[in-house]
Amino acid sequence: MSGEGKVVSVTGASRYIASWLVKFLLQRGYTVKASVRDPKLIAPALKGTLNILKSCTKVPSIKGVVITSSMAAVAFNGKPLAPDVIIDETWFSDPDICEKSKLRYMLSKTLAEEATWKFTKENGIDMVAINPGLVIGPLLQPTLNTSTESILNLVNGAEKYPNTTFRWLAEKYPNTTFRWVDARDVSNAHVYAFENHSASGRYCLVGAVARSSEAVEILRKLFPELNHPKECQDDKPFVPKYEVSKEKAKVLGIDFIPLDVSVVDTIESLKEKGFLNV
């Protein structure tokens, strides 16, 4: 096994992506030092990340880090999205546009990634950033995370889970296009980037760009017994689709799990964890 005798550190190990990362690292023979956040003293993500990087500068044997960023730090730069548009790793979200549009999450992810690039460059640390889209797939942890709510609400709606992030009526789905990716692909990307010394820069991780309506059709076909939304929230034309480049991710070694497989595995996991009763 490639990790035999090697020690790695994984932060936020109890969370969705990191829990899969820890599992894959252990399967490859690594010794994993996992850390989790104290729920009673949660520092902002940027401050916590920079604290970890500062600690890395004190250990001469640490030469590189793999950071989990987001497509939120990539795609929001004011460029119109259309079928002929291909988003790739050269795109960076514009903080001014995010702030003016009140896209707080996108702004925070953009500023966090900018700060980590600056710090690692100034301190001679090799850094790779993984930028996943909306992450779905089976859960290892017993708690519901924000991204899998997007699937849960397509079959349960906001009536059962009124406090979730993705809120829409049970009988309607949003006129929205999502950048979907499986948690297992995201976790493997971290491992491959860590093991591959030629890995560099950023890696967009999006298996499929698809509308909510397409996800509903997959659910309706494969899980006809579930409570599916019947129509879109509005009667406007569907929002345009576009592409996210897979070229660099595939060079890293990622063979993306198809969207329908991810959706099925997410539903089965939500059933197993008791979030979906049928």
C-alpha cells in the first residue's frame, strides 16, 4: 500500500468530505492524525486554516499541503454562463462582485483561498487546492450536512425540514443549475494530489452540471415511490447550462462517478441514516 509507514494530518476529520478522506487514507496504509473542531469555540474558517499553516512552517519536514476550497471561489466573476462557456482552474471569483451581490458564502471562500495562496507562497509551502462543486453521495457521519440537503429536499421538501439551507416547496423544485460531484471523488482527489508530486495549483471537481429538474427525473425514474416535486417554482425558461473542465482532474486520476449513481447512493444513505422515511 502506498501509504505504509507514512503519517498524514487531516483537519475537520468528522465532517462529510474529510470522513471519506480519512477512510481512503487508512485503506491505503497511512497513519492518520485527525483533528476536529470544538463546537463551543469555532473560529472562522480562514483563521483556523491560517493557524494550521503557521504550525506547518514550524515543522521542517512538512513541505506541502492540500487545501479544500470550493467552486464558490471559482465561478462568480461576473462572466455570463451559457452553453458555450467552459469554467476551468484559471477562473477566480471576484470579491467585489460577490460582496455587491451579497453572496456571502462565495465571498468567504474566495477570500479564504486568496489568503492561503498568499501565505503558502510567502512561506515556501507547496499548496494544492481542491475546488469541489455541490458534494453529494453516501454519508459516513451520522449527521446531515448542507450539501446532501439538496437531494433530501427534492423528495421531502421544506415542510419536513424547515430549517435546512435548501428550502423550497415540497411540490416544486427550484429553477437552478448545480455543479454536482460525489464525495468519494473529492476525497480521492485529495489523496491523489497528496501522493502525486507533479500535482500543482487548483483542481475543479465537478462531475456533472445539471439542473434540479434533471435530478428530479433521475429520482422519479429510480425511486418512483418517493414524494417528487411536480413542477418548477416558476415558469421562466430553465437557467442555462454550461461546462466545467474535467481535463485537469482526469490527469490527476479522477474518473468521475456518474450523477445517477451518486443520487442513488445518496438516497440509500439517507434512508439508512434515518433522514428519509419511505
